[in-house]
Amino acid sequence: MNGDSEIRYKVAEAARLAGVSASTLRLWETQGLVVPERSATGHRQYTEADLQRLKRISWFRSERGLNPAAIREALEAEAPNDEETGPAGAQESNVDLQVGRKLRSLRHAAGKTLEQVAGDIGIAASVLSTLERTSQGVSIAVLHNLAEYFSTTVSSLAGEDELRDRTLVRAGEWRTWPRTTPGVTIQVLAEGKNQMDCHRFVLAPGASSEGAYGHEGEEFVYVLSGRVEFVLDGDQFYDLHPGDSLYFASRRRHAWSNRHDGETVLLWINTPPTF
């Protein structure tokens, strides 16, 4: 059970409750039909909402004989009804889903299909479909590539530019981005339309960018706890420990990963706000 008191089920238990095998759940994940959360140690965790989705997937497959692509379309067609949950929890749900909704809106405005955008970015259409529907399941590198593709920023997709100015942000009162990437929590340290993106990154063991990315601007990273490895330009490696800092031009291709067997926490600043 997590801190938010909502029950999480391990893969074997979720499979039993959904009436399928654990291997089937893993297959559905690779097909982009369901994207479970991950624990701090990287294990799959299914919520009650995930269970209901699993049961719908099973029904579409067994009763209607739909293939994965058709199941995704059927689930997306049901999504508007699922979102009509009433006032309680509606605002939190909207925040959690806004990255996907913004990407879908940008794609529609560009007149692009899922297959076209996914092909241009180099990911499977099922992955992009899941991202648009759930705002989950992609790496920071892929999310950045999508933002660049649509001439925006990751921060904008996360709704950061929509926050009102806030001079003081108390400890522990940070707004958290939608959890698009397993094991990566991004918290906003300075709200409003600023000249710097100021974030607190919390990386679970093994969490990484899963690829390199670059953009305009400059970056400053300071390790508060744990250990992180940065790779710049594909051949320069930096192993950072608590108290270490790194400053580099954002256009340099950079990748990173948590090299600690526990949680790693970073202070991360971009200027101008191009992340």
C-alpha cells in the first residue's frame, strides 16, 4: 500500500483478479493496453482502476474477439464516459491526464495520425496511444522528443506554464508533474512564467532518461542525496554524489541514470525555461 492509501496489486494478484495469466498482463503492457505503476524497486503495481481496465480488455478480447489495436480504440471511445467522475477527485484526474490530452490536441491540430507521429519519433504507435490516453509509459527522452516535434517544451506539456505566480513555495508543498515516466518524480520549486525551470527530481533506483536529448539553454544540476550518472555528448561520463554539481549547455546531448541502490534527489535548473 502506498502513502496515498490506495491499494496496489502485484502482477500475480492482479492477473488472478482479472482472470488471466501474469504473462498475459505483461503482453498487454507491451501492446500498450495497460501501463501499471512501478514501485521504488521497479515492480509492477496495479490500482483498482487498472483492474477494471484489465477486465474490460479481457472482455473485448474473449467476448468480441478484438485484436489489440481494436481494443485500444474501444477503450479510448469509452474514455470520455470514464472521466465523468463528478467533483470529487476530478481535478486530480485532469492533472494526471493532461500531458496525454495536450499531445493528442497538438497531434490533431497538426493533422497527424498516431502512426505518423510515432514513426517520426521512432516509437510504437501503441506506446503513443497509451501516452495520449494515460499520460504514462514513456521515458523523459521520448517525452522531450515529442515536445520538440510539436515545438513546445516538456514543462509546458506538464502544465507548468499554466500555474499562477507563486513567490514562496514551502517545503513539501511542491506541485508534482503527472507521472509520465516510471520511477521519475518531478516537483516544481518555482511557479509562474519565470526565466528558469526550477525542479526537484526524485529518482527511484534504476530510473533513467532512457536515452539522450538536447535543447536550447543551460542547465545546473546539484545532487541532494543518492548518486546519479550523467553522460554528455555520448562519451563524457560524470558520476555525481551528494554535494556534487554539474553545469552544461543544454544543446549538448545528455542522458542520466540513478546509480544508487536507493532514491536519488536532484535540484535541477534550466535557463531559459526550455525543458
